[in-house]
Amino acid sequence: MDEPSPFQESIFEQGDKVGVLAHQLYPGGELITEDYRDPVGAADHTARAVVEAKPAIFEAAFIYDDILVRVDILRRNDDNTWDIIEVKSTNSVKKEHLHDVAIQKYVLEKCGLNIRQTYIMHLNKQYVRMGDVDLNQLFLLHSVDFAHPD
């Protein structure tokens, strides 16, 4: 695999910064810190965060049938269902974003989680910063529910 170009690196860095800002919308959440070199450790850490009833899990890791997914934000609902929130540093929902979140939903449900809703969160192109950043205005949340083929 080729090393990313400087341009690609800057895109990745921007995406990371947007993700960190989005995490601030869900106080009390737990960040899964294990990186791509430790997928089993990340999945174990995620499993502990699920059991500990964290209100949100950031970069949650799940493995099913040799498929590894990392969920940007996994938000717990009051009825112990979960919402998947895929954070994008774009200003609209794109078709390829739907594929990402569909695979995530498939894997999480196969791992036993009850997923209530799936979302794409992206930047609001209408937002104009006046003073401090208003995260509730900076981000837009779009429901992208998927029907089960069962």
C-alpha cells in the first residue's frame, strides 16, 4: 500500500479535527484509544464501554466475520438501543457515506446491538462563526435508516 500524499494527509487531519469537535456534542462519552494495529484490543475496550453503559462511545470497534468497523459515534438511547453517527468533514451526505454506515449497522447488529437509527453528521455550509464555535450550528445530523432484508 502506498504512503498517503501530503494532500491526503491534510484531508485525514481535517477529518480527525472534525471528529474531535463532534465528540464534544456527547459529554461523558468514552474514546476507544486503541488504533488500527490493535483491533482486538479496541473491540474489547468497546465491549467494556457498552457494558459500563457509557452514554456515547467514540471510535467504537466491532468485529464480525472478519469485518472490522470503527463507528465515529455510537450513542446510547434511554431504551438501551443505539444510534450510529458517522461523522464526515464534508458539507453534504454523499452516496459513499451510506455504504460506510450500512456496513457498520450490519456488523453491529450481528454483534448483538439493537440499532435504533443511523445518521450521517456533516458540516453545515450555512454556518457562519460569530465568536465561539456553536457546535449545534456547525453540524447537521441526517437520518439514513436502512430496511432489513430479513
